[in-house]
Amino acid sequence: MLAALRLSGALGAVLPEVAALFGVPQLGADQAGVDIGLHTLNALADAARCDAPLEVRFALLVMNVGKSDSPPEHLPVHYRHVERGGPRIAAICTRLGVPAACRELALLALGECERVHRVSEVRAGPVAAMLERLGAFDAPERFAALMQVCACDYRAHGEGFGPIYPKAELLYTALHACRGVAGDAGDLDVARAQAIATAFRSQRWSSAGHV
């Protein structure tokens, strides 16, 4: 449907923020350039294949809208697209009467999807902080939905990116390692980081910093 809307010129009237992404380049997961608009269609196609819920599909549709007008001299990198994307997603939600769950996941994906793609097992502290930030401990359904968004975005890069999304596997391993860990405030953060480091067999970990 989105492809048909684009071919007919109607996408620019219905979702101009998304229509503006076609022809805009960015670096793909394999460091090759991709067209963000076409990548968005590929991610949505993958979401359809795995019967993803509406909020996952909506997040994939809009999470890149802050990249449409990145300064040409910075391309294919998109500095500060999160700051530009937030108000645009909010405006789309208001204009279309989007459900709150869709809006919440879209804004979370805007700020966190690229961080999830970069997450590493080398530093367990930031991984523990990421799990907390993403709601893995107290909002597991939202966390699972974000992992599905990231997985569809990952697989949209092409045939070389298989059905298993490695970063989700890593984060679920870390989450499993934290089960049963107890403590108060900062002590809990350290205990979780230590449990994750053990699970990752990491020689380095820090309770400070962000992924």
C-alpha cells in the first residue's frame, strides 16, 4: 500500500514526513549506502512477514523521519536526527489519531534503535543500564516490541542478514543473567553488571556510561 501511495503521489499528501525519506542516503549495517525510504519499505515488509503488531509497524514507518533534511555536508550520516524526529512523530500521531502505545514505541525506537544496533558485550555496565532504560525489567512487553522493531530494521538490509538478530540475542542473554539479582539502587546496578559480565565472560566491565 505504501509503495502504491508513493507511485501515485499520494504518500506526499498523507505522510509527507515519510515521503521525504525516499532518495535520502544513509550508511547501512554493512557500511554500504542505502536509500532510507526503500529501507523503510523493506523493514515494513519484514514486519508483515512476521505478523508484527501495529505498534511495531508504526515505529518502523516513522522512526527515521528526522533524517529527511539532514545537512547535505553530513550525509550519509544524520547528526541530531532524534531531536528533529521527535516533534515530527508527535505531529503525525496527533494528525492521524495514533494510539498511545504506537506513539510510545515509535519515540522509543527513534532514540534507541541505533543504540541497540551498536550494543557490545565488551562492557557489561552499559548493557545493564540499557536494559533498565528500555524497560526490560519492568515493561517486558515494550522491550520485546522494541527488539522486534530492531530485528525488522536489521533484516531489511538484505539477504545477508539472517533471521536471528544478534543484538537481541545478546540483550536477552544479559536479561536472563539478571534474573534473581537483588540489591538497592546503585548496588543493584553493580550487581546486574557483574552478573552480565559473568554471562558474557567479559574481562572488562563498567557500571558507568551509556551504550
